[in-house]
Amino acid sequence: MQDMLRRYGSSLTGAFVALVAFWLLVLVILPNLTLFEQSFRPYLPVVDVGGPKDTYSFNNYAKFLNNPVVWNLFGFEVTVPVHLKTFLSTVFFSGVVTFITFLLSYPLAYYLAKVVEPRSLPTLILLLFIPLWVSEALRAFAWYIILTFNGPLNAVLVGIGLLDKPVRWQNGVLTAYDAIVIGLVYTYVLFMLFPIYGSVQSLDRNQIEASEDLGAKWWQTHWRVILPHAKPGIASGCVMVFMLSAGSLLVPSVLPSTSSNWFTQTIQQWMLESQDWNTGAAYSFLYILLCTVVVALVMWLFKVKLSDIAK
Amino acid sequence: MHKTRNILFNVYMGAFLLYLFAPLAIMGGAAFNDNKLPSVYPWKGFTWRWFADLMNDQVMWTSFRNTILVALAVVVIAVPIGTAAAILINSITGRVRAVLYGVMVAPILMPGAVIGISTLLFWNQVSVPSGLHLSVLGQVSYIAAFVMLLVLARLQSFDPALEEAALDLGASHGQVLRRILLPHLTPALAAGGAIAFFQSIENFNVTLFTRGTSNTLTVYVFSKVRSGITPTINALALMLIVMTLVAATWYEIGRRRRARVEAAREAEGRRAAAAEEM
């Protein structure tokens, strides 16, 4: 701080501090405190706000546990509150998406970092970046077109004889969330690829060769040398993909099945359809808790720091 | 053994690129299908009709203008904030730095919907109605963090002694910033501006909750997809994809030319060195 004053003088330093204070206080901290405070207040008509009915309570959070429904889990029938079911499904399928994107990305990241000819690397990276510039809404929409009942996927699969009759992909073949998982994997796979590529790239090629010379099988080299080195990148990719998937509203809304429900859609219903901003705030706060738990869990599991993840 | 491995890898790379681009091609192709529903199958004949419809779609053009205006505003606010934050974090150490850094990067990890909702609630408390101005503020809250990270990375290669020298030679504080630090940061500032612009155009979650009744392109596309859609969206998508491809090709040609010049210069240098040794 002293150093800054000496270099830039009091007025410039003051301007820097003011900009940062505006950002962190007005744009980040105060809105989140408001969210927290509002989540404990009831949803009232404007005239009643501040009146005797406007008291703090956990009522908004209690709505999370209302409306039990029967949920068929791997053959067992359990009764859970409908919003808890949505919440758990969102967490579970976001995890599935994260896992699939990792499986797809790791070989490719290794290929880009260690196998491909360095000359063609910039062209490949540029090619991989192009889909990222196409809006998420449109990328989800592309899969909507592919998966529709009268769409090209069914036409091709029936045409080559793999299917006898067209399948309703959007309603799900394995689960009600098939189409959403397909859309999310497509939309976010590059957010897994690039961090892993970055961390594999920094590994010295000699270490891989040493491991091979010492007689390690290819999978041993990957398991014992490359994967441990790529850990920060993998952690970063997992956190990014999980957060983006769980927080996505576009993909689950564009590719829904009749019985799929994403937690962001529940929040959106409270906010924009019921206009009950207070319950919306309570649900948002639950979501922040989820994010904190996931980030903390990944940091603990992979033994990495926050500065390794957010790059 | 490495040969089969390389063939497998190349096949996988090709398949992955196909996986990335085929959906975009299918979506673009549907823009020419004379079918009320957007699809390439069944093919009912070639038409330019959807492009004509798109040109006449006033709501789409308003949304497009709004998107650009919001993105420009986000760049103008987020780049100075992110730069100031990077300079600040770079000049402090210890516990305060760790805490401040945590608060700064937290918005990147926060779901966009939550950012949108908290922004809406906070400004509603101080009687500011919702609208695109709130979308700008909500987007800045996390996009500034991207700029901060980029500028911070660039600051690592900065030599503070240059500033010392300038000060010793009688430069004012403003001159030190303008003539020494900012020129060094220019690549990071340009990259930060570009990322801020594209992040803002992409944004849906924050905008949806803060926009009031205005539309941006992503929100418009979303409402179209939900409420019966015509291939005008495909025409729009195809135009955006083509613009992206043109920009990418242009960049790639420039890069290759620079690489060639670089290689020629290196070869020249080697020849000169060899000549000197003789």
C-alpha cells in the first residue's frame, strides 16, 4: 500500500481504491447481503412492507421441504419434497456432466499438449475456440433441432437400420435428463479441456520419457506421472463445468423433457412467475451454499488452493 | 507402437471437431429449409425467405442493438475496475491479500442467476427500477474479475524499477501510470476488453433477472425457442457463425504471415552468425 502511494501519488491511489471499493461493496457484497436479508422476510403486498406482518422467519426456507412427491430411485420408492428432488437431481446430473466432460477432454488435452506437432497447434486451438464464440442459447438450440422427433438424428439412425422406429430423445431414453446432459456436455466440454491442457502442457516431456524408459506401461505413466501433475487443471475444470452446469438455465429450458426440472428453473419460477422475490432469494441462498460446499470439497479433495482454480 | 497411438489420437481429434461443428452446421443448414419448423429433415426445398424475415424483424434488431450497447458499457466499466484491482492486489501481501483475492474471484464461481437476483433485490431496495442498466452492473460484478486475473498475470512480468527510474528522473505520478505502466499492460487490457465484450454478449442468466422489459439477443433467442420458433433464428445463428468464421480465418492468416516473417528473420540471423564465425 505504501509502495502504491509512492508510485502513483495519493489521488491516483485514491481512484484505484475507490474503483475497487465500488466493485466489491456496491456490486458484490451489498447485493449478497440484501439477498440474505430478504430471504428471511415474507412476500407481502407493497403496503404491508415494513408493517407488523414484516417479520423475520425461516418460512421461505421451509417451502423447500413442502409438497412431498414419490421418487423412484433405482427401484426404491422414496417420498421427498419436490424441490429437494429437483435440487438433488441437479447436483447429480451436473456431476454426471462433469465426469463425461473429463473423460472426453483428458485424452484430447494430452494430445494437444504432448503429441500433436507444434506447428499445427495454434490452428487446432483456434478451431476449438470457435464454438465458444457462438452463443450458448444457439448451441443448446442446435441440439434441440438434432434431437427432435422428426429430426436428423432419428432419420439417420433409422436410415442405417440401427433403430426400427424413431425415438423421442428429448423425453429421455435412460433418464428424464438425457437431452439436458447431452446439451450441457456439448456446451461446457471446452471449459474442461482448456484448464487440463494448460496443466499437462507445463509437464516436462523428460519426465514422461523417464517413466517410459523405466518400464512403466502407458497407463502407469498417465496414472502416476501425468494425472498428478495435471491435478490443478482438473480441479479447475471440474469446478468450472459443475458450476456452469448446475447454474445453467438456458440448456434445461431449451432441452427439457416432460418430467425434468433444474433447480435454476425452480428459482426462476419463484422470481418471474410467482413474483415472490423473497422465496427466490432464499432458494438462491441455498444455491450459494451448494457452490461453496462444492468448491471447498474439490479444493480439499485435490489439495489445491483457490488461486489454482480461478485462473 | 507410437504410430498406432498417433493414428488413434488423430482420429479422436477429428471426431471431436466433427462433434463440435456438426451441430452448428445442421443449425445453419436449417436456415435454408423451406419448412415452418427449424430442421434440416425433411428437406422441403431451398429458400432465402428466413433471411428476409430476419431483416424485417424489428424486435430482433432492437435486441441486437441492446446487446451491443450493454457489452460496450460493460467493457468501459469492467476494464478500469479490473485493472485497478490488479494493481491494488499486486502491491499488498499477506492475509489481507488472500481475503481480498477471495472476494474478487468469488463472483466467477457464483451462479449467474444468483448474481442477477441479488443485483435486482439490492437496487430495488434503493428504489432503482430494473432494466438494462442493472444488467450492466450485474455483469460487471463478475466480468471485472476476469479482467483482474488477466492484468494481474501481465503485472508479473513488469519491472517496477522502471517506475522508480521515471520517478527519480522527475516524472509525475500521472506520467508514470500513462507512459510506463499502461503501455506494458496494453496486451492484457486489450485481451480483457475482448473477453469482457464476449462474456457480456453471451450472458443470459444475469440479464434475464435484471433486464426489466428490455430484450437482449440471448433473451430474445430464448423466448423464441420456448414460444414456437421459426427458422429466422437459424438464419441469425448462421450469420453469427459466419462472422465468427471470417474473424477466425482473418486472424489465422495474419498469424501464419507473422510466423513466416519470424522464421525468415531467424534463418537470416543464423546465416549472419555463421558468416561471422567464419
